[in-house]
Amino acid sequence: MPFINETVSDADIDHYGLPFKKGLLRYWTHDRETQRYLWGGMHENPAYDDIREGRFHLFTHGILYVITIDPGEVPTTYKIKPCRLEWKEILGIRPEPANAELRRQVLA
């Protein structure tokens, strides 16, 4: 899949029904050929002792999935190039894919 990191356009917001305000520079990873996109990142609030997790939105096969991932070990600085994040495990997918084959396709 030829995913490309780019800025979300106002036309993309309208086309996909994205929850972004128009005119703001939001970034996503988009595959225009297959009409798939991915956006998200790390979520936590240390002030409230939140659990650190990756939360991503994946639009594929006409369905918007919310995928939550345990980050496992993370770097102490993002200044090291190349910066590499490794995910420990998938904590959840909503909506749950109907069968194992579809789950494999969502994650492929």
C-alpha cells in the first residue's frame, strides 16, 4: 500500500467525514489509491496517572476502526534518528471485525 504522510485537506474532511476543523494543519497517513487512512498517536495524561497507550483511527474497507495498542518499551527521547517505536500488543479494535480473516485484513 502506498501510504503517504500528508496534511488533511478540507476536501478530505468533507469526503471522509473527519472530525477535524477545516483550515487547521492536521496530519494523517493516507493511501489515495485504496481510499484508506490512518491517524492517531500516543495518549496519556501523567497528571492523572493515565495508562500510556497508542490510539489510532483506521479507515479501511468502508469502516472506521479505533485501534488501541500497548506501546511496550518507548524511547526516552525522540531526538535519536531514526526514532523507533515498537508496539507490544493490540489491546482492542472497535468495532470488532466480524471474523479472523477480516481482522487480519484490517491489521495488514
